Amino acid sequence: MRGKFITLEGIDGAGKSTHLRWLARWLRRRGLAVKTTREPGGTPAGEQVRRLVLGSRHGLHPETETLLIFAARREHLDKVVIPSLKRGCWVLCDRFTDATYAYQSAGSGVGWEKVAMLERWVHRGCQPDLTLLFDVSPEIGRRRTGGRRLDRFEREKEAYYRRVRKAYLKRARSHPGRVRVIDAGASLSEVKKKLENIMSSFC
């Protein structure tokens, strides 16, 4: 029986990684096999792309960055996501293609239609069954990331994150059956309660 593909999205500081770990434990307690992964990354080639994209001091051309991310995504789908789903695992992924629309398109100016073309080519029909969008203001996100070493995206200005957030919410409106928006500015207990309600109805 095929597993479910769940992606977690949101601007930096929204708490995706924390909630991914909680969600993995929640699903495993219900007897489900779970594979956690991330993008860019998830494979040896993907992790090299991640280091290049996030660690580049001066940044890559936005279109170069987009092509690299989709190249890593093709490897990720082929080597990790699709085989895990076929084995019956539930795959939890920290970021996926919604992030490319938000960061590379809205944030950095790559045409929306170019990302859509790459999505069709690379995904080959494989889409998340559920996307959890942790929505938080750029101001709150910036405060939450203030105490750690920042990657290139986390050093971007607030206007950049306003564009990214707006694109995420646009994606949510365009895909209401897949994307569930969660107020990540609420308390941790409130967010977990919302998550549990969503997952209880999804499972």
C-alpha cells in the first residue's frame, strides 16, 4: 500500500523542522513507517547542491539556483521519495516545490511560468498528498532566527520575506485541497493541537 507524501513549508523561523520531528513521532506512534528528508538535500548529490546554494557567499544567478534545485529534486524523487512511498512509508519533507515558487520565483525574480515548466518536467505527476504551511510574519521569523548562524537566505532583507510569504499564501489559495495553512505565530501547544486535528482527519 502506497505511503503518503507530506511536505512542510514556511519562511525561515516558522518552526518547520521542530514540527517535522514532532509529526514523525506522532505518526510512528500510530504504527506507520516514516521517512524524514529535506530539500535541497535528501541525497548525496542533493546535499552538495544544498551546500552550494545556501553557502554561496555572493549568491548564484537565480535561474542557476533554480535549475540546481530542480536537478537535486529529480534525484531526490528518484532515489528517496518515490521508492519510500512504494514501500509504504509516509514521507515527511522539509520544503519541496512550493518553496521554489516562494523563494526563487517571488523572492528572487525567476518567472513563475519557468518554475511551473520545471515542476511538470521533474515531478512527472508526483505531488504531495498534503502540504502543511506554517505561516508567520517576517518580523517573528527574523526574531526566531536571530540567535543562530544564518545561511544566505536567512540574511535576506524583510521585503524579500514579505514576497516569499505572499507567494506561499498564493500557492495555498491555488491548492486548497492540498495546502493547509497553520498560524505559526501561535504558541507551540496551539500549533501542535492544530497539527493533530489536521492529521487526525487526514489519516
